[in-house]
Amino acid sequence: MFTVKPCHIICAVLLLAVSFFAQATQPVAASPFGQGQFGIGQFGDRTSLIVSLGGDVSFTADNSGFPTIKGYGSHTIDVTSTAVAGYSIYAYCPSGTSMSNGSNMLAASANTSAGPLASNTWGYNTSAADHTNYLGLSSTPQLVKTAAGPYESGDSTTMQYGILTDFQKPPGSYSVDVVYTVVPLNE
């Protein structure tokens, strides 16, 4: 059994308040009539951000692909936000990037661009249908997704996790903690 445990969801909520101070000697510029975005937020409005997470990701490894064992699992991050510019999701492993089972470890993938997993590694992607291209997580926050918004009706992101091991890796329950941070964007 392999488990990715989201131990925290940190929502950075930004309260937007805009103050304008104009002095007679400073030039003031405006957009031409009919240009720009209208009705998507007003000065002084508060930006809301609601995040829900689909729980722990658990999956059982498939050992039919001798000489390797593969496993996949996913969950969904749902974000509802009035942030006019959208939001970003960051993820990281604060307590170490290896999945552990006692002293047995599965390292996070070293992939910095989406690619196949190396033997005895785990990784993530944002497509539940893609079981071949993964990235590794680090111990510092890294950008997983940026979405232009607002998303007042909600927006979902599927976090797909996968493992690839050889038959020499001891069986058991391996786990790692992943922290997600969701931040509203401003223009």
C-alpha cells in the first residue's frame, strides 16, 4: 500500500483594498472608453478563496509488469475563488521527499520536466489519464498549477501520483506528506 498524505492545506487569502491618492501635480491616466474589464470586481471588494481536498491518496501496486511494480492513485483539489486574476497551487514535502516504510525508502523522482519514472521513485502529474509522465516534488514549494480566474463556480485539479519499483524493494506501506498552498493572484 502506498499513500500520499496531504497533511496541510494552506490558503493564502489576500484582502484587496485599493486607495487612490491624487495630487494636482501628478498626471493621471485612464484606459480609453470601451477597453479593459468591467464588472469583474470593485475596489475594496474582498477576495474569497475556498479549497477542498479529496483526502489521502492510496493505491496498491501492480506486480504484473515484471521486473517492475507500478501503482497509480489520485485525488482532486477543488478551488472556488472570486480572485479576478485567478489562483496558483503550490505543493511540497516539508518532512522529506522520500516515501518511507520504516528504513525503506522510495525517492521522489528527479524529473524536472514531465517524463517516465526511474526505478524505485515516485512522482506526480496533473492528469489522471497520464500514467507515463511524472515530475518530482521537493522540500520547498513548487508551482503545480496557475489558473486565470475568477472561479466563482469552482475549478478542479486532479493530482495523479505514481510509483515504479523493482522486485527487490521490500513490500509494505510507504507514505509521504504533501502540503498544498493555494494563493489568489492579483494583477
